Amino acid sequence: MKRTIFFSIILISLLSPGIASAQSILERRANAWYENLSFSRAASTYESLYRRDPQNGMYIKRLAYCYDKMLNYKKALLYYSYLVQIDERSLSDYYTYAQLLRIDGNSDESKKWLEKYIQLAPDDKRAINQYKKLTELISIKNQMKEIEIKEVEGNTRFTDMCPAFYNKRIVYSSAKDSFSMIRNEFKWNGQPFLKLYETDINPKSNFKASSSFSKKLNSRVHEGPVCFTSDFKTIYFTRNSTTRLNNKKSPNRVNNLKIFISRYDGKDWSEPESFPYNSNIYSIGHPALSPDNMTLYFISDMQGGYGGTDLYKSQMVNGQWSKPENLGATINTEGREMFPFVDKEGILYFSSDGRPGMGGLDIYAAQSNRNGQYVIEPFNSPLNSTYDDFGLILNNDSLSGYFTSNRPGGMGDDDVYSFRVSRIDLQVTTRAENNNKILPDTKVYLKTENGEIISSAISDKDGLADFFVNPGQHYQLFADNGTSVSPLKLDSIPRQPFGLVQKEQIFLRQDFPFLTMQVIDKETGLIIPLAILDISEGKYDLSAIDDAHGIIRMKMNNSTDYTFNITAEGYFPKSVKYSTVGKDADEYTLTIAMQKLSSGKQFTLENLYYDLNKSDIRPDAALVLNDLAEMLHENPEVRIEINSHTDSRASADYNMKLSQRRSESVVEYLIGKGIVPDRLVAKGFGETQLINKCADGIDCPEEIHQANRRTVIEILNTDRVNKNVYYL
């Protein structure tokens, strides 16, 4: 298939008397290229015709089809947007237009046109399935980050905070602002102490029917936060230490927090027992158990920590809790780390005011890596706010739960909120496979598990491309920056919102050779910016062609032979062979030098050969003569002599006659292309001017003999005349 790439396009308008005739010629030429599947050249000519007659529906339709075939989706989308509005459209054009809109990332418009197509083709299951998927995607898109926040019913004008799951119920603390450890710098506000309450789990998140959890556990001081073992028969809860059990204060006169443990015997909770590492010198509180009940996480301001309060853990070993272990600097900061919770996957959630965030206490997720270090991910708005956000817990679906916040608009000081996540942020970083460098300006495609494109994004200066995806689903990722591509990467999105972010890296490699070409004047060495390059042999990716300032860079296929035919006004056409066979995926350059047309100059028509003892124009020769005809059209002042030569086989008289017939065949072909006969002279030279040693009596291979069977063009004159020039 022959496609044309332009270094630039110049149009010098025709004077009025010649417009109809010239347009008719151009249209016939465009139609012929289109019928011959030469969509690139057809599109270029239809573009010229469309500029003259933008209301012509046939031009619009052909341009839409050409660019779609060429995979030039941007231009195809442009002309399809015109086509679907005019009478020349067909039913399938609606469907194609919807697909182009979807590729362009415009899901809303794509859905609209797919709807129109389905109304006219209701039995097309392919379209119906795509419509369903588009509806899902648009729903996600319209909900932005898809975190639905709702204040629970039943919050009071006092403090309501830190719910915990208790079988099919919820236990939480209520009636007093957070304990002194959180706000020990604030004055007491006169609210009652925190007590433990329980309520049913219900779809409306209604806490109005709450009741006291346990008279035995609720005391005259603060109770909570709490956690339960997986069988809900043991409770670990926080209590400040001034009770009838222990009325001692720490040396700084603060009522320290302590963890207490109680067990349920089927009727009532047992008398609370003190956690073995409680202290009157420092606080220990905010218990959270791992799913297997073997690790207890908690907070403390004990000596040796990193900040105000740190996160610690203790392991159950032989029925005893081990010495507390600080979780380290990857989690703990100079600020306060508080309110831990561990989900069923073992991901640790906590709040901190010591990390860059939105302000106040922000909620984070932490996951331990192979080295025992924690990878931390923050939650963004609306889960976090510029106020205190803490006490997050997750339901078994890992996508909904509760948290506490003192953000404006609540009923009291601290209030309980419910949340539900419908999608999470998929962050894809693009890197080079060979050196791990960040690759900005890379197009990343997000596809369904079946390979259908959902959306695309361009990576930023940090190589980051963002998508919002459904948890628990499978996707494919692919990246291309014009130079390098990535292998297809399968990505499974987990069903737990680890910071509501899934991070992936995609590595690109240069899988194809790239060729940078420039066309220059042979005598001056200067670039010829208006040269036209035709690729008559060899497949390539039209979407990966970049041309500017007379230099073209294109992605080649591996192990492919190419033929480049170059024409330029005032220059003799040139044909160049190039092959990627045996070439690695790397950068290559090619400089093509062209000679100016001037009287007396001779040019060999490269790649124009004849079969033995024949004067017929072969198909491969026709491609060369087409470029010669185009040069003569663009330079109507030029007259040429066609000199044909034979090899040495057969008699000299026979070869002279054969060469004359060959020259006359070329003349007849050019006349058939619209060249005036008096500009052409045919002359045969037989075997009188051999270019190698294969004379009479010398045995030579066929390819050496074929080199002698050549056609040489001699310029007879180049007198300049006024003319109209088109670069089509």
C-alpha cells in the first residue's frame, strides 16, 4: 500500500477558468488512489478538494474512511463528526463515531451516539454490551473519587467517636470530647465522660437506638476506643486511669490511658484486667487486634519513642503478651500517631498529625514490605479534611466503614461518619526498562480484561498517569510514547482501599527501529523542506510519524524492506531502498541527496527494469514512472529524452530495436499519465553503453545483466514558465 507523508503543504490558488478542470483531475486521482487502497495519498488529495468545496459530502465521507483506515483517530474523529450530520452517512457510521469518541476519552458523547445507533440496530449485541460498559464508566466518572461520606444519624451535641464492630452490632464511645491525650492543651468543656454504647448495623447508619454497652465496663471515667477478638468474646478497651481500681496520676499530673481486658462468659463481661504493660508514668491505649488475634497494636507516649505518641505492637507468645515493640520511623513521626485499626488483609490504618497532609489528624494506610518496613499511603479528600479525621474501621467488603471527624457541619465536637468507596486511584508510573528512568509525556492506556480501551492518560513530568478504577476488578495497562512501548501488563485491583490508591509501574522498551530521514540538495547540502516522500514498499505505523522542518522520523517494522520515492519541485525524483533486516531496535538516520533539474543532466531511473527481451512496463517500474510523471506535471517547462539501454545478449541490431521499443513504452506510459507528447523524446542505445564488464562472450549472472537494462533520463531544457503548483 502506498502512503504519502508531507514535509509541508503549499497551495497556490488556481485562477477561475481552470478550477473545474483541475478539480475534476484531482478528484479522479483521489478516487483512483482510494479504490486502490492508497488511503494516505487519497486523503491528501481529498483534503485539497475539501478545502475548495467543504460542503461536498463525498469528500467528507472519504476523508473519514481514509483516516480511520490509516488509524489516524484524531482526524478520523474530526471528519466523522461532520459525516454523521449529513445525508451521506450510513448506519455503521454512528457506531464508528461512537468508538472514536470513546478512544478519545469522551465517554459521555460516545454513549450518546451509541444510543442512537442501537435505536436503529437494536439486535447488535456488540453495541449493547459496549453501551452497558460505557454507562458504568460514566457513572464512575461523574462520581469523581467515589467516596460517599454521610454523617450517621444519632450523633449528639457532645462527642461521638471511634466505632468498633461487635458481631452484628457496633460499639462506640459517646458523650465527651476526646480524652486528654488528644487535646490535653484544651480546657475541659464540661461534657460528660465517654461511655461505651452499642447499636445495630443498619443500611441507613442510624445510631439513634443506641444503648449502654455494659454497666460493668462503663465507669466514671473515659471508656474507649475498643476492639474485640474475632470471636467477639474478649474486649480490649482504653480507660483513663483514675478509677476506683487505680487513682494514681503520672508525674505530670495527667490521668494516663491504660488498656483493660474483659471476657464474656455468655451472660456478662468479666471484671476488667489490666494489660501487663500499663504504666502510671506513660499512657497506653487505642488497642487494635490483628485478624488472627496474635498481635495487639496500640499507642503510647513511653520514653524512647519518636514523637508525642507512637504506634507499638505486642505479640502473643505462649499465652503471654510480649514486650511492646515500636513500629519504627517508617510509621512514627515527631507528631502523634493514633487510633490504629487492622483490616482482614492485615493492612494497618491509623491517624497522624506528623505527616504532610490536609491538616489536623489525617488517616493513613500502612502495609509492611519484605524488609519489615512500612509503605504508607494517605487518604485524600473527602475522607480526610483540614480538621481531625481518625478512628477508621472497615466492613468485611473492605470498601465501606466508619470514621470520626470534627469537621464543620456535624452535630457535636467529634462525630461519627459512614463512608463507601466505589473506586480507587490507580497511579501508573512510566519508566524506561533499560535504565529505570522516568518517562514523562507517555500515553498510558487502561483496558478492560478483554483488551477494550477504557481511557488513556499522558504521564506528567514525574512519569505519573492517573486512572480511577473499580476495586476487585482486572485491567490491562499499555504504554507508548512514540519511541518505546511497553508489554501488556495485567493489573488486579484489590478489594481494600489501601489509601484508596493502587500504585503500578510500567516499563517501556524500544521494540522497533526508528529512522530519521532528511532530503537535501546534492550540491549545497541544504535541506529541501518541500520534498514529498512516498513509501511504496514496506509496512509502517502512520501514527508514529513525526515530521518538522524538513526532517521526518518514523517507526519502522522489524525485518522489513522499504522503498522510498522522493519528489520535489525543481529536482529529479529519486528512489531509495532501505531495510531493517538484521537491525536492532535503535535509532538510525538516512540522508537522501537530490539533484536539481538542469539542461544536459542525466538521471538513471532507479528500480526501473525490464524482463529479458521485453519492453513491457512491469508493475514495479510503473511506480517509478508515476513519480516521473508527477515531476513532469509539477515542472511543465521541462522536456526530457528517454534513453533506454539493453544488456549484451542477442545481436546488436536486435538490442538497438529493443531499446527503442522500451523508450517508446516509457513515452506511451507518460502520455497515458497526461504528459504532452512534444515534451518527450524516445531514444534507444541498445548495448552500446554498457555499465559493467558483461559484454559479448562474457558469462555474467542475471542480476548483473539486468543492471545494463536501464533507462536514463536526460533533461533537454528547463525554461521557466508561469504555472500553478500543488503539493498533494
